[in-house]
Amino acid sequence: SAAALVAASLLGSADHFTTSWEARCDRSCAASSRPKRGRSMRVRSGVLCPLLAVGSMAMAQAPKPKGDAIFDSIERMQARIGRPWGRFLDAGTGRHSLHWISTIETEAWTAVTAAQEMAVQSRDSVRGAMREQDRVVVGNWDDDTFLEGETFDVILADYLIGAMDGFSPYKQDLIFERLQRHLAEDGILYIVGLEPIPDSGAGAADVICEVRRMRDAMILLAGHRCYREYPIEWIYRQCRRSGFEVMESLKFPILYSRASITRQLDVGRRKLPLIRSRHGAATALALSQACDALQHRIDDATNFSKVSPSGVTADTRIRFGFDYVMVCQRSGRRGKDAEDVVKDAEDV
Ligand SMILES: C[S@@+](CC[C@H](N)C(=O)[O-])C[C@H]1O[C@@H](n2cnc3c(N)ncnc32)[C@H](O)[C@@H]1O
């Protein structure tokens, strides 16, 4: 069944490498410095449900990779499904997703953000490529009347759910049914997210967990909200509960460089002035020194400044965690799925 195939995919081995670690913790997303995802280094062996596999493969022209492993894979999946992009909704927009959307052949796109500042950045990223029928809209999915009655052929939720804690906290579970209301009968939903960074990691990877802890502590001490990422299993459960059929899921292992780990520490460092004003100079100084100590750990873990025998300065990347994409369509079997889930929960 499709569910079994997806389960296999969830357990399956890594298929792509990315070099990203989003600075998504900054509430406004203003500090987001999403680096380019790395090129795909291995081609997925292919865990596809029949819906994707039937008919369309042969017809599909493989799209040219544009350099972002996740968006490239979404383009390939859409080509395999064999449907046009049509009316496109970027349900949590930003510079990167919108810039990519401006390169694909949509009929029209709507890009949503809850933050005015993000709307400005997003519009800037597509300056010159925005058509009359395209729009960037500021609104909140928490508002029941927002985009009322509008449907789209493709919906992208690119790091939207992880960001919701900053804009509509405790409503993350509701976004699935909400997006379904906006999805055309035969539409496709792509959900992109980051598997949460665990509390500890083996060997060199542990510094990544430590940086995450420091960054989030500093965000909280500054009086801001951290983003809350959700694991792929949680996303899968919510999709099924709200009546989606999950067609495929892909994992994109992340390769952390010294620069990408340091960028996360810098998200915390930028909170120091606010921490100083809220908690005093001594607290800010202690945290600043703790950041410096962590920077040394990052440098050690990535072999920064060490010169290899070939004379090249080393910067070892650490493979840890993953981003994911889940591809869904309406299942049309909502009642049955919901009953199944309730029964499972009772069994537990
Ligand atoms: C991490 S950013 C997305 C990054 C973006 N896709 C990119 O490529 O740069 C999350 C986006 O989701 C939006 N968002 C989060 N919660 C929202 C909500 N409840 N309603 C509407 N937009 C929301 C934020 O305003 C922001 O535009």
C-alpha cells in the first residue's frame, strides 16, 4: 500500500545531501540565512507509490537541476506526476521559496507570510519576475476567513510548520485541514521541514546540539519565541489524520560546515543587546563568553585552521540530521482514515 511504501521511505537510507541549517529561529525570519542546499550526491533508488509511478514517468521530461536539492527534487516529482504547476500557493513564503517559484511555469502564484517584513523581502527577491497575476499576501492561517474560497493546484509548505510557533502557536495541527481546504480536487501538497535536532549527538556532531541549545536559550532570554520543528513521523501522522494520502517522502541528510554552525551561534549572539537590557550586563557577558567557548568547540569539531598534508586548510563537514519533503494528495477516504487513527490511539 502507499502507506507501507511511505513507511519504507521513512526508514529508508539517505538520498541527498544538503548543506543547510536554517536560521529559522528568529521569530520574524528576518535573520534567516538559508544557504543553498548542496547538490544531490546520490540518486534515490525510488520509493514511489503507484500514483506517482503510473504512466507519467515516460512522458515526463526530467527538469534541469537548479542547485537546490529540495526544490530540484520537487520539480522532478511534479514532472513524474505529470501535472502542470497551475495555480500555486506558497503557504509560508520567503526569499528562497519565492525565488524558486518564479523560475517554474505557474499560471499564477500566491505567496503568504504572516510578517510584513518577510513580504517586503519576498517581493524584492522576485523583482522583475513578478507578473500581474502573482501576489504576496500578508495574513495568518489562524484567521478562518483568510483566502476564503480560494483553491490551488499545488501548495508548498516550505518550513511553514516549524515557523508557526512564532505566529499562531499551538495551532500547528490545524494547518493540515486548513491547507486541504485550499487544495484543488487533484492538487498536490509538498511539505518541507527540518527533523528536530536531538539533545545530543555522537562525536563531532554533539557541538551542533550544543549550539542549538545555546541559540534557543538566548532567543528565549531575549523574550522571543523559538521555532519548533516537527519530526517526519509527526507530519506523516497529521497528514493521514486530516485525510491526505502521502504519496512519497524524501530525506535530505545535512552536511554542517563551520560556517553554517557558526551562523546559528550568531543568531544567539545577535540577541545579546536585548539580553543585556532584560537581564543585565553580567548575564550578557557570561553568555557572550559561553558563545566564544562554543566557537572553539565548533572550530575543533570541523578541524578549522588545521592544515592538511596537501597544504589546504581543512574544514571538515559533519553529517547530521536531515531535512524532508512529504508529497500528499487528497485521499477521498477521510472518514475511514480518521476511524483507523482513532482505533489505533485507543489500542495504545
Ligand atoms: C521559515 S519562513 C519560510 C521560509 C521560506 N519558505 C523561504 O524559502 O525563505 C516561514 C514563513 O511562514 C510564515 N508563517 C508562519 N506561521 C504562519 C501563519 N500562522 N500564518 C501565515 N504565515 C505563517 C512566516 O511568516 C514566514 O513567511
